[in-house]
Amino acid sequence: MNTIIDIETTSTYTDDRKGVATEGRSHLEVRITSSVEFKKPTRYLLGFRLIQPEKIKLRDEKYTTICGLDPFEHLRALIPPFEIIFDNLGDAQLGCYIRLPVPPGDPASYCMEIREKDRQTKEIDEIVEVWEGKKLLIVRAVMRPSQKIYIEELKGYS
């Protein structure tokens, strides 16, 4: 089965407490939906692992979880064959870093797009790093709450 992943985000609130490190920063919720089963994403605060109260639910043959993402936190999800890291960039923006295997001779076996209602679809093509020895590619996307990231494995890869 080919993997299909949808990623959505909403800005839940902005911290208005005076004098705290998160003053004026947005708190986000990230919804991850996948056609294949995956383990609970891991949350980190400044590199330290946090307790994870989120659950993964199976609905309409899709696995879904919703994770809170506060300022200075990032989230790591392993959804085979992808590894995705989410970063709260502030101003309700979400950084999404996607690490994927590059099959020998066929780097175009994935569809990765940023979609927005009534707007043109944008292909995710900002390459951060290529690890040729490990045959891995890392791409980056920045999204707003009105956008959705769509990732599809076009050919099964083991």
C-alpha cells in the first residue's frame, strides 16, 4: 500500500502573559492523517522529550492524531517511509521537514504539495540536504493554518 499523508494546523491561541518566555507566541495544533498505521509522534521542548497524551485513532480507514505544539517545541513523526519533524515557527506558521528515501535512479517517486482552498497548489521542492551515502533527501515546507500539506508515495518503496 502506498502511503498518503495529510497535515493540517490551527493556531489555538497566543500567549499574552507579560514577562514569560512565550509572550506573544502562537500555540498550534497539528493534525496528522495517514493511510498507513504509525506510532505516536514524539514531542520535544528545547531538545528534551516530553510526555505525550495524544492518541492515534482509526476512522474511515485512516489513522489520525492531533498534537499540541507550543512555542520552543518540535514534534517528530515516523510514518513509513517518511520521517517528519514539525517546528512551531511563531506567527501561526508551522515548519515541516520531511526526510525520505530516494530510490536508486528514481527521485520522483513522491508527490509533496502545499494545498490551499481557491489557490494554486505549490509543489514542495525546497531541498535542505541530500545524504547520498544513505540515499536520503530532506525537504522543507512552511505552512499557515489555511494550508494543508499533502504527501503521497507514488510507488511502493522498501
